[in-house]
Amino acid sequence: MVEIRLDDAEAALVRELLDAALRDLSHEIADTDRSTFRDQLKQRRALLAGVLEQLGGPLPDPGAD
């Protein structure tokens, strides 16, 4: 197991990047015709979602007020 120590600003940046990658993957999965590639993308999305969850989930959307 790898342990990484991040300060609050670093953790927020990683959460933001993971959230953006997840959204991009969702679009790519929807646009993919090849089932094998789609399955690989879904596995990648699940891994990213797991890491994001370990960091506290996505940051709140500032425009969602």
C-alpha cells in the first residue's frame, strides 16, 4: 500500500482533477462503440471513483447554491 500525505490545498486539487476525469470518462464511455474498450473505461472510472471517495468525495459545486 502506498501512503501519500497532502495538505488541504493539494487534496482539494487532486479531488478536483479526479472529479473532472470522472466526468470526462462518463462522456467517453457514452460515446464508445467498442464494448471491450467501454469495459476498460468503466474499470478505470471505478478506480478513480474509489480514490476520490478516499479523499472525501467530490468538492461541492460552487455554482450549486
